[in-house]
Amino acid sequence: MSESASEPVPESESESESESESESSSVTVSGSSKPSVLFVCVHNAGRSQMAAAYLTHLSEGRVEVRSAGSVPADAVNPAAVAAMAEAGIDMSAETPKTLTVDAVRASDVVITMGCGDTCPVFPGKTYLDWSLDDPAGRGIDAVRPIRDEIERRVRGLLADLGVPPCF
């Protein structure tokens, strides 16, 4: 998963997740041959990391995938890492990243994870909000259903992008 290096998102250029479109919105991408998706959550430690890992895995490189947070945690949630390992996806090397204006600008689709995070708004981008339970502080038994719901939504996103999943 890639990361853009630039200034963090200033508050004046941000929009609340409540103003974003719902998960069922249609997805449009730029004329590039490879769609680009950014998953955003405050700490970039659970939901956004799992979503990015699923999209990377299921698209096998046919989608450019980013994840970031406005206040990144020190590490990815260990229960999220363990739950994804059960699904055959290794996220153990991932680290939370800072949300930047450049990351949003470089993405066709920006998906917030129901966590009230903010994103800069640019014309021509698709903004979605996936309202999901927060895995923070929960054990793996509570994280599994969140992981499974993220997989379902990522598979739907791939269909909307016209990219058939590889698995």
C-alpha cells in the first residue's frame, strides 16, 4: 500500500464524514487505467487497514490502494492483524499513516470508515462513508464480524469499479 508524503490535512480544507455519500453510491473514476482508492479513519489502525489489505489482496494490484488517518495510532490493532491473518492476508508489516491532501487528490474514491474523520473535498472524486463498528480495544471474536463486513463491502466496491476480484 502506498502513502503520499505532504502536509497533513488542514481543518479548513476538510469536510465531516456526515456530509459524505452513503456506501451505496455509484463509483466513478478518472480516465486512468488503474482506479485509486483511499480508506480513511482517525487512527488508521483497524477498519481502514483491513479494508486496504482486502482491496490490495482481492485486486492483485489492479487498484491503487491507500489508507490513512488524521491522528494515526502508533501501531495497527493486533486483533485486526490476527483476524486478517485468519483470512490469509498478512498485515503485520503495515503502519498507520497520516492523511494528506496529496493522498486525497491522488485518489478516485475516498472512503471514510464511519469514524467521523474529515477529508478535503475535490471535484471529480467519489466520497463514500462505510459505517462500521470500531475494532479498537476488542478481541478477535468481536473483530471477525467487522472483518467479514469489510470484505463484503470491498467486493462490492470492486464490482462498482469494474474490477473482478481475483479470489
